[in-house]
Amino acid sequence: MSTLFLLFPPISLESVIPESYSLLSLKCILPFGSVRCSLSTGNVAGGASPTQSSTEEGAGAEGAIDGNSDSDFWKGSCARTRKSKDPWWRVDLKSSNYVTDVRITNRADCCSDQLLGAELRIGDSLENDGNSNRLCGTVVSVALTTIIFNCDGFIGRYVNIFLPGQDKILTLCEVEVFTSILPTIDTLLKPKPYPPSAHEREKLTTTNTPSLKGTKQPPSFGKETTPQSTKGTKIPSIPGTTIQPRTGKKRYVAIGSESTIGNWNR
């Protein structure tokens, strides 16, 4: 059993984490006030199937996923292409994965700037050798030997490192791909739905809206009104909301499927 404790609220993950998984890390971020978490299954590149556009000095594609991150090329644990136009390296994960992070270890004994401009691409297509898949990021600095890309939300089978340009040499001393068994657990934290806000109602308002009776169109919310009498007034029932009768309150009229209620307020 694994349990994630958050301030609002505690969440049990027992039902969503298979017992066969060994939980290696739990990462939570707070984008714009919402909580997103991913459960990492570790580096999945090791043991996958790598390939590259060409090979130089016997440094085959498998050297980038051998589990040895030694950044000295001459130690024999790096992958390298010949000088060519648009060289690339790719690993096949065998199935689509939710990719959270990719870590690239650059060559450090010399020539580290050769990696500048390299693109990290992730997707399920082999068009253009996979180099047209979705772009996660571009190497813009080689100040650090290990470059980490956060690709949370990217889904794909193929992870490509593509170096566009003429007379380029691509050298990679290690590539680690971290995936998640869940893309996100946002749905577990999602609050119950509420009636739309006044701002949302204004955005949904349309002028001269035709009657929707007998159609499958979703209801459109009208502007705030204060009718003299609401007895027998028919307005839509809104899934996921509870409408409490009120007296002496403003009433919001919606057009759609019919239900009869009295005055109501959010």
C-alpha cells in the first residue's frame, strides 16, 4: 500500500498502484494552484532498443543506455555519430509511455558544445525517423554535463535526440528516460463540479438563442434576471449541482432540458 498525503485532502493510491510495481519516486508539482503528481517507474531506456543515424569510432547507439554515465568518450561508454547532416539517436521503448523526465549526459572530456541545438522529441511516429515527433526541449547550454528535460505529459514510444544542421557530430554518453505508470492523478484531486461562475455564464450567453427543446445540445446559461414571479418557471437541471430554493434572491435562468423549481441562488 502507498498513500499520498496532501493538505487538501489525503489521498489513498492503493487502488491505482499495482502491487507488482516498486514505487521509486513520487513527484508533485503545483501548476497554477492545482496539484499534479506522477509515479515514476524509473529509467526505462536500459534494455530498450537504440539506434542512430551512423556510427563513428565504434561508438554504437547502445553505449548511451548501458547504465554507465562516464562522460569521458575514450572510456568506451558513449554513442557517437559520424560528422553528417542532421544526425540523430533514437530509443524504442516498445510501447507508448507517459514520459516525465529525460536526462542526457554529454561528453565532458572535450567538444561538449557539439550538443548545442540538439532537440529532444517524443512520440509514436517514425516519420522522418521519428525526428518530427513532438518537441520536448532543445539543448541551449552545456554548462552542466547532465542535462535534464521535464517532459511531464508527453506520451510516446520513441525518444529521439536530433541535431539539425550541416557537419554535425552527435555524442551521447548516457540517456535516461523516466516514465510514469499514471500520466497524472489530477482526477483524484478534482473537486466536485459547481454551477458556472458569473463570468462563465456571460461567456456562454448567446443572443437570440433558439429553443433547445427536443435537441441534445448542452444548456446555455442566460443572463441574471429578477422575474416578478417564478412559480412554474422551467429551467434546466444541471448535472453535478444541487439547487436550493431561495426567496428574495436573484435568479439565474438557463435554457435547456426542463425542470420546475422556485427561486435559486448559487
